[in-house]
Amino acid sequence: MRSDDSVTAPLRWSPFLALLGCHEIGVVSPASYSPSMNWGDAPAWAAFVVSVGALGVSIKARSDGKRSADAAEKSAAVAEDALTHQRQMDAERRAAEDEANRPRVMLSCEHAHKAKCS
């Protein structure tokens, strides 16, 4: 380092820096750096806060979706059991109706010559 404590080693070009719009990076010296916020950074910080909020919402939505899917599976299993029970009851009802509606044989006993048996 030099005696004025400035950073003179240039940073290499990278695609990441190109995406950020940094085509040329100047020399930054500790004396010229001030910790004050540049208002050009405010939209970036606002976007960061919004993205963190969106991340929280998406994590909550994922957990709600999982809970909803679990409830749907449980509901489907209960509905399947109810349908099986309903079909069984319907089959029993049909069998009882068929038994009640089948023709009955009427038996009667008569003597052929109207003679009395003693």
C-alpha cells in the first residue's frame, strides 16, 4: 500500500459486476469514503426490504399449502370410506327389498273329494 492508504489494485471485470452496471471501478481511498448513505441507494434498500417481505409471504404460503394438501388427503380418505359404507348400505337395502318383493307361495290344503278324514 502507498503512504496515502488508498487502494490501488484494480478489481477484475466479472459478469456479476457487469450486471450491476459497474464497467469501471475507481480507486477508493479511506479518506474519501464517508459512511453517509447516498440517496441513490434508497431504492435498492427498499427493494431489499420488499424482497425480504415477499420471502416471508412465500414461506407462509408454502406452509399453508402443505397444510391444505394434508387436509385434502385426509378429506379424500374419509370421503372414500363414506362412499364404501354408502355402497355397502345400498347393497343391503337392495337385498332386503328383493327379499320383500319376491313372490310368496300360498299353500292351502284341501281334500280332493271333500271327504272328511277321521
